[in-house]
Amino acid sequence: MSKRTFTQIQSQAVPIPSENIDTDQIIPARFLKATTREGFGENLFRDWRYDKNGLANADFVLNQNQFEGEILIAGKNFGCGSSREHAAWALVDYGFRVVVSSFFADIFKNNALNNHLLPVQISDDFLQAILAGVQANSKTEFLVNLEAQTFTWLETGQSEQFEINSYKKLCIAQGLDDIDYLLNLEEEINEFEQKSPY
């Protein structure tokens, strides 16, 4: 999975208003056998996207052509359930770069950040407003500004700030994982070692 960086994203959004979407709904357990991160996107929300015969469910949003974009807007308590990192892999592999909700399960949130998927937590009222807005106008767009930590509904100008750990913010902006970050500090580490009396 290639590392992707961003400081701003302007995009349409895909709405899934259901609350308490757990990681088994995001990526069912029977698809966790792969050893690499690639390919999980095709089974994202598998049991909602397809019936038992493998036929597409026309009522599910990922099968509706009018909804597209790099932003997923989901109901409250997204990513609850088991701690599988595959849920973040599946969302990224499908093409999402941002997930918006009014609450995220802690483990999912950390897994998302580790995979350069930005979880944007906003208020319940704003979430309900944008979910209704996207369903009314699938072409409406949003601006995610990582530097300013703001999420803006461009159609109305409504905006809220979101929180993010400063280290993870740097990693997403520069496309770094933990090892990359340490390698970037090699000069400082060597200098410290040379000065150390031990």
C-alpha cells in the first residue's frame, strides 16, 4: 500500500448514517486471511454491499453511482467491536482518506491514524446536518484542512475544528510511519550517541 500524504482534501462524500458500525461490518472476519494490506477494499462492507449469492445490493450506498469521494461520513461510534487493523486497511484500499463521525472507537481511531486514514470527529448536530445534506445533494463537497484542523461544508460554510495528535498529524502530512520518522531523526540520534558518556 503506497503512502499518501495530504494537508488538504476537497471532495464529495459517501454517507452511511448507521450508528455503531463495528469492524466486522467494515471487513468481515472471513476475509482476514491475507498477509498484505492490498485487496481488502473489494470486501469493504461486504455483507451490506452484496447478498448471499454475491449480487450487488442496489440499496447500499457503495453501489449507488451518485455517491463517491474520498470522505466517508458515518454514524456515531464508528469502528467499535474487535481491534482488527484490517478495518482501516479496507477503508484505505477502497479509496477513503477521511472518515467523519461524532465518535470513534479508540482502537479503530489509532489504527486509522497509523494507516494515514484521518478520523475527523465532529459534533452530533453537525454530523446529522451533513448526513442530511449529502443525501439531499450527492455532489455537495467538503474541505478537510489538516493544518488548521478544520472540516468545512463548502455549500453552507459551516465548519468545525477536530482534534489530532501532533505526531500523527505530522506523519499524515509527510507520509511517515513510525520507522520513517525515526530514520528521519538519524542525524540527531547519532549526534546524541556521540555526546553520551555511556
